[in-house]
Amino acid sequence: MAGNVELPDGSRLEDGEVVLKTAKDWGVSIKSLVLTTQRLFCPSDLTGRSTVSLHLTDVRDVTLQKHAIGFSTIIVDTRDQPQAASFPAHINGKLIRSDISAAVSNAKRSAGLDPSTSAPSLPAENRYDQLRKISELKQNGVLTEAEFEEEKARILKQP
């Protein structure tokens, strides 16, 4: 994606930072939602009045909370703050969560951190769905060929 995307807090992309996805790519109307190779810009709460910029290496967990009534919510926990951000995911919630989680793992790997100890794994679902998701992430440039092969092998080894 082009580097001329306006970031929600008015900041600029850092050296080597690339925009991976925006709200438009996910088909949602949250203008402050931008995922880069290093940061996640998103609403800090469900009102959407304030935006936070979270470094992906600080993200501890990304969950999709489904409610019995109403819309689902993406919740992002960081090392320092549980629920550092939360925003509605009316549509494509699973994809948004999966993309953010993959970018977190990739950022931690690039920084020399162990993504398996602090990033969540994919929720328990059938292997074919997991394989489809990682294939989409590879096609979208979130995962490299080597990362894709590693994840594929892990998924196929599951009972």
C-alpha cells in the first residue's frame, strides 16, 4: 500500500514502516483504523472519540469478543495496559483480528522477540479454515513464504 496514507494521529511513517491495511481494506467505516508493519492506529474505546497508536511489539493479545446482542468487538491488550484499545467489528471481525495478530507476530519476529510467548495463537477451528486464513495473509503480503510454510506445518501437525 502506498506510503502517502494519512495516519490518524497526524504522525508520519517511520523508516521502513509500511501500511498493511486500513479500515477501507477491511470494509469498515472506522476512519482511525490503520495497521502498519510497526504500529496499530485504532480507537481507544467504543465511542471512537480518541485514537491510540500501539507499537505491535508491545501488543500482548488481540481478541474478538462476540456479544449475544449487538456487534462484536476487537480488544487489544498491551504489555502495560489490558484493553489498551477496543473498537467495534460489525463485519470482518475474524479477518481484522487475524490480520492484526499476524502483523504482531511478524513485528515481534523482526525485532528478535519470541512471538509464541506473548502473541495469541489462532482460535481453535478446523485446519482448513486456518490454512485458508494463512494463505490469504501470504497473498496480502503479511506473511513471507517461509512464515507461511512454518505456520502451515504447525497447523498440519495439530491433532
